[in-house]
Amino acid sequence: MKPVVLVTRKLPDAVEDRLRRDYQPRLNPDDRLYSSDELIAGAAGAAAIVPCHTERLSAEVITRLPDSIRIIANFSVGFDHVDLEAAKGRGIVVTNTPEVLSDATAELTILLMLGAARRASEGERLVRTRQWRDWSPSFMVGTQVTGKRLGIVGLGRVGRVTARRARGFDMEIHYHDLHRLPPIQEEGAVFHPTPEDLLPHCDFLAFHCVATPQTRKMLNAERIALLPDGAIVVNASRGTVIDDEALIAALKSGKVAAAGLDVYNNEPDIHPGYRELPNTFLMPHIGSATRETRDAMGYRALDNLDAFFAGRKPADRVA
Ligand code: DGY
């Protein structure tokens, strides 16, 4: 008997084909966002769930999952939406999809840097609304990216690819992480043991860290004050790392010249202040949204399921 797998969102066709071949999948062809109650009901009799970060598998939800569930194979690298302790408590294995989205997310981070620095939202709006009238030396002047210092919080897989792409713009890379990386992984990046040490070196600041209680509101008013005047902040990790009120105040005062954001607190009902500001470049959480990467994420999630049901340890086990 093929195991029954609850798949919470519409996945790429090739991934769903493989699911149909190897499992009894309960698919969601309309891609409707399930409530917790619907997810729990949908999991009845299933051995596995393949969720995305859009499903919050809190301790309360995990406690109510049917006993048949043995593995949660996330279609995401982030797993902050899953209460790992609760899963461990119930003996449920949890996996994620690292590595396969590093290129796509790093590309998006570079887009955020360029979009924020070169005022892409303002420019696009002018053209689309037929308000573009003229050219002048003082028109739409932004910040140059080339040759600037980029500070990265979290020089993991995605952070390192972003650093590599940024070096294509002759950027000098600085980073903060919990531990200093070996030189082969630093590739010349300058380590700073605390965020406070890093921030004064950041003409651009990019977040690629994991969402944990320790990184919550990491960028707050006190730390923003340590940035050089006119710095640019970008975030393609998780919205929780930013204190929205503090960043919006800094964008209004000009302390932060611009922000490029792909992730937010309380998505998709983001802080309205971001929408109102001209100096924000806003994307709707699409860091991994390329055809190649979404296929690869699906295959990676299925590789984890395959290993688990073959009695092996899944490569990307996080709990
Ligand atoms: C991830 O994989 O964590 C992305 O944010 C999409 O969920």
C-alpha cells in the first residue's frame, strides 16, 4: 500500500506527477489556504504531510494531528512555521528543503538591493501612470551599488551565494553569524562577532538568518542608529527579524535611504507604512519563485519522504 500524503498547496506539475506515482496524495488543485481545522481533518489516515510556510503547525495543531502522521516533509527551507518540540514530542519527523533555493533567493536579494537603491518602484510607477515628463540631472537619482560595503546577517548557504553575486558588483562583504566560518567559506568576507560590530560597516545590509526567538526584531531602533546614514536595508529571510515601526521611522527620516523587502511580519497583511513610503521596493515573498527552484524544492521534499518510507534517515531532517 502506498502511503497517503496530505499536500497542503498546489505543487509544480512534475512534483505532483511523482507524488501520484509513488504515493496516494491528497492534493489541493485549487491551492486554497487550509484553516488549521481543515488541515487536521485532511490529515486523517495520512502518514505524511507536505506543507508550506503558509501552514502554521503550532504546538496546538501538532497535538491535534491524527496518530497516523509520521513525517512532516516541508516544501520550504524555513521551518519556523513548525513547532519542532511539539513534533519531537509526538515522534513526528520534520524535514526541510535546503540548498536548492539558494540561487533563486540570492538573485532576489540582488534585485531587492538594486530595486531599492535605484528607486525602481518610483520609476516604474512614473512610467506606468504616464507621469514621466522629462529628463534632468537631478531626476530619480539613487544610490550606486558598485563598490559599496554589503553586510550580511547569516552567512549560510543563501548568504554565501548572495555574497558571491554581490562581488560581481565589486562589493566588499562583511558578515555576522553565530560563529566565524572557515576561510574557504568566508571567501574574503570580514567577520563581525556581534550585530553591533557589523552595522557601522553596512552601506547595504541584507538578512539571511533563521527566524528564531533570538533573531526576532534584531533590526530595532538602537541598531538602526549604528548604520551609516543613508544605508539600504534588504530582507529575503523572514519578516520577524525587523522591527517594522523602527524601520519605517528610519525610512521616513532618511537615516535608512531605502528598503527592499520580500518578507514581512504578518504576511500578507503587512504594516501599511511600507506601502505608503516612496523609498520601499516591495516583493510578495517570491525569493524561491522560479520554475527551476520550485521543481527542485518539490523533488527535495519527496526525496526526504522516499528516504523516510524506505527506513532511511531523510537527508534534511530538522527534527
Ligand atoms: C522558504 O522556503 O522558506 C521560503 O521562504 C518559501 O517558503
